Amino acid sequence: MTTRLIQRLRRYRFDWRLSLLTAILLPLMVSLGFWQIRRGDEKTQLQVTYDARQREPAVTLASLDANADLEYRQVKFNGRYDNDHAFLLDNRLYQGQPGYEVIVPVIAGDEHIVLVNRGWIAQGPSRTELPIIAPVPGDVTITGSVYQAVGKTLVLGATQETTGWPRVVEALDIAQLAAMAGYTDAAKVFPHSVRLADAAPGVLVRYWPVVSMTPERHYGYAVQWFLMATALVVLYLFYSTRTETTDLSMKGNKQ
């Protein structure tokens, strides 16, 4: 079999069109495969971080370094909801149903402002009829986890044209949301949002998947790209090492 393979490879004939197509597609397929592997590794590490920090005890906000990696850190603090200034983070689906995530400023005991994500709420009867958000009265103890956006902060999108509150927003920009609610002293605004824990006062539907696509699916896509790259090489060698008899037979069939 090895001898037959060597003999076939000796019949190799260069076809610039086929070679150009292979030279373009092969590196692309291989790079996409490795990209999927990297994405899978990132998702795996993210899940590991989440699981580890879910087991950690909750800490106070004052003990946190705002410049450190705080993703999914468990926190606990006292404060009161500013029920008059609620935001509705738009375009949030839950079980196929459109809705919003409810973001409300909480005035902590030290007069610092924390934007708390209460969870998901269904969209009203129409886009113009906003859902009713039940207020949370009095001083409460907030428990939850820090949500630290990865990469560049999203720019605040256009708000819905309303004369009051709640106000629909397209993106979670902490500084701008706080300023819109009247909290302009950036030094007193916690730079990340806090997602409520189970049974926390004011919690709604908690739906925050750690990853949108599992690592296994990324690895599966990587295997597919590598298989396609292998098939491309095999096809290239097959068509580049055909015998003249095969070529003439194919031409005769076309005629």
C-alpha cells in the first residue's frame, strides 16, 4: 500500500487554481479550529472561577479592591433601594420570552451607590407599556455576586422616550446609569453591578448563564474544522495526482 501511495504521489501535477484555493482555505480552517479550542479553554476557566467563588464566603464591599479581578465574588452589605430610579436593561430573553433585567441603585450604609441587578422581568403587553416593578421598602441586607464586564465597557445606548421611570436602556454602563439616576460623584459609585442571590430582598427571576456556549461545543466545532482541513488536503492530493487516463475519461464523459 505504501508503494502504491508513493507511486501516486510521483504523478503529482501542479494546478495553480486548485493550489491557490487550498492555500487560502487550509490556513483558515486550521486557525478556526485552534480559535475554537482557545474559546473552549476560556469558557472552562470561567466556569472553574465561577464554581470556586460560589464556595467562598461573602465579604463586604469595603474590603474589595475595585481594581482587582472581582468577577463572581460573593458580597454582602446593608442598604436601601432607590425604588424611584429603576432601569430596564432591554433585549433579555428567558425561556424564549422577551423581557428586561431590572437594575436599581442601592444606597449602602456608607452612602456609596451600588447598582443591583434584581433579575429578569417579563415585557409588558407591548413595547410602550412597561412592566410594573414592585418596590423594596426599608433597609435591607443585600447578598449577591459581583458582575464584572469583560473587555471594553459598552457605550450606553439610546433610552426609551419616557417622561419618568423606570427607564429602558440598551447597555449596562455603571457610571452613566448612576449619573442618570442623579449620583454624579463617581468616587462613591461601585464600578460593577451586583447580581442578587437566591432569597435576597427584591430578587426576581435569576437567569445569568455563566457561558452562552459550553466548552464541549467549542471543542466539537474545533474537531469539525480540523476534519474539514484534513478532507481538503486529501481532495487536493487526489485531484493533483490523477492519472491522464482518468482525466481523459472525465473529459470524454463531458463531451
